[in-house]
Amino acid sequence: MQNERENLSERLLNSAASIVRLSSLLSKTVAGRHIAGQILRSSTSCGANYEEACGAESRADFIHKMQIVLKELRETLYWLKLSAKCFPNLTEHLRADLKEADELIRIFSKSVITAKNSNR
């Protein structure tokens, strides 16, 4: 279990770092600055909220924080998709970020479902 948590923490950290690097490529226009700001906020909050979930005080608190992680991952995926449409020259850079965001959404969706079902 601990190894799994460390792996997810590392994946979220790596994903955020990649998006931080992406934001520097985006922020050369007004639209790019807007998208960069939005994607920076959502992507960097995922890992922070996951760390909070790992230290949750109750199962309900854990579920709530995991749902926040999932919400922020979905928002990040939206901004990545918009970036791909608006900045086709960055498609190659975005490909890995899009794939990772999708995989993380699937993992956290299952985790939230499992946590909710274990309450019953």
C-alpha cells in the first residue's frame, strides 16, 4: 500500500512538473497566458490534494479529498485538450501529458468508487 501511494505521489509530481514546463511554452500570447495560468493551478493542486488525502482524518475526509484530486485532474485534462487544439505545434509535447492525465483519472475514479463502496 505504501509503495502504491509513493508511486501515485511521484506520478502526480512528475505530471505537474511536465505541465509547469509546458506552461512556459504557452505563455507567449494572451490566450497562452490564460491557459497556462489555469493549467498550472489545476495540475499542481492534484498532488497537493492527494498528499492531504493520504493524511485524511476519516474515510469521509479521504473520499472528499480524493474527489477533489479527481476534479482537478479532469480540469487539467480539459486545459490540455484545449492547448492541443489551440497550439498544434505543441502536440508532441502534449501527447504524454494527455495520456498521463487520462490514466490518472482512471486510477483515481476507481479509487473513489472503491473507497465509497468499502463504506457499505
